[in-house]
Amino acid sequence: MKKQSLYALAVTFLLLNSVLGCSPKADDPQAQPAYVKALLGRWEVTEATVYKRAAGEADGTLGRILGTFRSGLAYVFYDNKSYDGCIQSGSDWDNAGQSGAAGTWTCSTNKTGRWELTVGKESAKSGDLDDDSFITLNAPDLKEPQVYKFYGMDEKNLLLATLGKKDISGDETWMSLKLVKK
């Protein structure tokens, strides 16, 4: 009886070890929630709009449009929480310092940028990233992290907005982004 108990204990231990040893790790892309897997890859901005709301206006008001940007900005999100920012030469997003022929993409290839996802309670319940979830982008050359609020996401489309920033007069500005997965 002792031999059978020891044998059963040994078999149980081996089975548990094999099951636990083969379980996916937290940084394994296959173990990530569906919305994280959907976020991975290249997302290109199709349209961006900058808004301004005057001090004293209600938070619900959209504000007035200060300007719009067309395509030419992209983000590539990797499963190791790094990202690349890409700018298309000659686009609205190109500053005079970009190199390359018009229409070519220049991406940060050192992948030093890091992204972090903050999922709100409602998003965690529903499995969809919505306006209680945020993505934070940080990189050594940024003065401060860029924080975007999710306003909708499916397999091919992503709606984000920066958090509003108030200037000294109390006016608030923010930018909305429409992105498509490439």
C-alpha cells in the first residue's frame, strides 16, 4: 500500500509539473487578452483633429476645430511592450528634419519606446477597450509620456484621443485620432 501511495504521489507530482511547466507565460502573446493581441501590429493614422474648448465651457462640448492632419503617422506595437513611431516623408506629420523621398516611411528602429495598457473595469468585464481604457507611450526623446484614451476598437479600426491639456488661460486642447490596421 505504501508503494502504491508513493507511486500515485510521484505520478501526481509529475503531472502537475508538466501542466504548470507548459502553461503560457504572461509575456507570451498567445496568453494575452484578445484586445492586446488585436492591438499588436502596425496602425496608421487616417485622420487627426485638434480641438480647443474655451475656459468655462462645459466638459461635454466638443469645442472648436483648430486643425486637421491627414495620414502619415503610424505606430507599430510589439508583444514585448515596445513600439516604433513612423512618419511618412512629405506628410502633414513630417517636420523639416525628416529624410527620405516623399511618400517613404521613416520608423524609429531602435524600439526604445515602451507602451503600457491601462484597462478600466468596464473594459475588463466586456473584453473590449473603450473610453475607460488608456494606452501610454513613452520613449527617451519624449518630454512626457503620451496618453491616449480609447474610444473604440475593432480588428481594423481604432479611435483614440489625447487627454485634454489646459493652458494658462484655462482653455483646453486635445487631439482625436482615427487609425486603421495595416
